[in-house]
Amino acid sequence: MQTSTDGIKNSAVERQKPLVPLCARWAELERQLYEGALSDAARYEHLLTTVRGFAANLGKIESLEGLAAAWPEALRDGVGMPTANQDPSYREEKVLGAAFSIRAREINRLEAGRLVRQRVLQARKTQCTWVILDEAGDPTSGLNSPYRSTEMHLVSGWAVVSMTQPDGLNGTPIYVVTIVKVDATTGEIEDLPEVDEWKEFHSQEEFLACKLEMRKRIEALSDSASS
């Protein structure tokens, strides 16, 4: 039951760490922008159209570093639209921040997809049974460092998703394990988990044991299907 952690270091993530505060700032500006327009449907729709137009114009920027470099100029001059428009609101920080936030999320999604494909390819080359598509946090730290991981069985495309979530009633950690069907090449989820496949535990020991059991079950099903 060999698992590939691929040895591929996410150098992009390391490069982007200094940009986390700026991305957080853009997200906060986006939140403030829409929160302030919720009571006015026409203004909300206008802002959505404007922000999406700005974000589309940022499509040529393919890295967070590039976005960060473009930010000061955008604050000074605005972001060009397909048609000339002198509306001063197009240079407001909240509007621009929302557009930059959208493009930042797009860049992060593209980078995450590239890394997943790279990991799958590496795992196949090394003839591993499983590949870790994504992993963050610490499974032993509860809510101090919330854990999430997706481990895909390379032959079947079934994946074990495990995570730590807060209990809505008392704030204690709940440990979740489920299985989903993913594209065996891209790692993208194809089918959402069935209700009876969603397992919750308050014990780390039960959580880890369930992860192992799920993996064994997937392997057994895959073996029986191929025999």
C-alpha cells in the first residue's frame, strides 16, 4: 500500500508566502465592497459586472507575484476596461481589490491543478498505489492546525478525503473521513460522497483507523473488479 508524497516541493507556495497578507487584504476589500451594497440590488449588480470585467482584464497575469506588482499601478490608474469609462468608482480600492481577489483565486486554482497532475504523473512513474493529492494541517493538533488531505487510489480513482472540523455545538474537533470519485488524471472530484460514506469521529484513534479501513476497502474493491 505504497503512497507517493511525490517529493515535489511546492516551490510556488513557498514563493507566495510573502504575498499571503496582500491576498488577504484583497479578500477583505472584496467582502467590504459587496457587504456595503447588499441593500441596493441595482448597485450590487453594477459592482458585480464591473469587478468581473476588471478581473477578466487581469487574465494575462499568471502569477500572484505579477498581481502584486500590478497592484500599485492599478490603485494609481485603475484597470482598463474594453470601453473607456471615466467613472471614479473604477479606481476605488474596494472595487480593484475585489477584482484582484478573484484573479488571485483563479491563479491559486490553476496552480493547485498543475501540482495535482504533476503528483499523479510522478506517482505513476514510481508505481505507487496511492498518491496524496493535497494535504495541509496536522491530524494530531485538533483545531489548532486543522487537517485536510485527499489520498487517491491510482488504479480506481477513488479517493479518501479526511479533515478536521469544529463541532458547531461545543467547538471541539470533529474528525471526518469520506470517499469520493475523482478523475484519475486531474484529481478533480467527479462524484460527491454518499451520506452513508460520511463518517464523523470525536476520537483521533477512530479517525485514523477509519482512514486505513477506507483505503483497504478501496483496494479490495479495485482488486475484485480487475480479477
